Amino acid sequence: MLSAELAKPANFAGHYRMALVGCGSACGVHKLLDKDTGKVYDTPVSEDLMLYSSVEFSVSSPDLVLRLTGGGAETYRWNGSVFVRL
């Protein structure tokens, strides 16, 4: 599954691919893939996708925004090795 995601274009922070791997009907694991090295990183996104109204990211930004179903948001910035909450 992750090898298929690595073949797709970058969609996060320049050369990374944010991938969603399903694990059930309302369950999914977001992984960050480095398209240059193939390294896989964990993200701060919970497996319980019902917690979020949206998970927002862009190829032109290192920021990951988690919009919470109950209102509010959490913003994280990728520093090249881990996500740091802002």
C-alpha cells in the first residue's frame, strides 16, 4: 500500500506524500512518506477519523491543520523529522 503511495506525486511540504491507509470504516492511519528517501514518519492524526471534520495540508506548506468535529483546530508544523504543535 505505501509503495503505491510513494509512486504518486508529492502533496505535502515539497517532496513528501501524506498517505491515508485505511484500517476500518471510520479508521485510518495517516503516514508521511519522504519521496526522496522512502522513509515513513508518523503523524499526529488519530486513527479515529470521526474526530476531524477535515485534515488539511498542501504541497507548498509544512503545516498540517486538523479541524476538529466539535469545533476548533490543531495546527502542526513539520520540521523535517517530527511534527511540532503550534
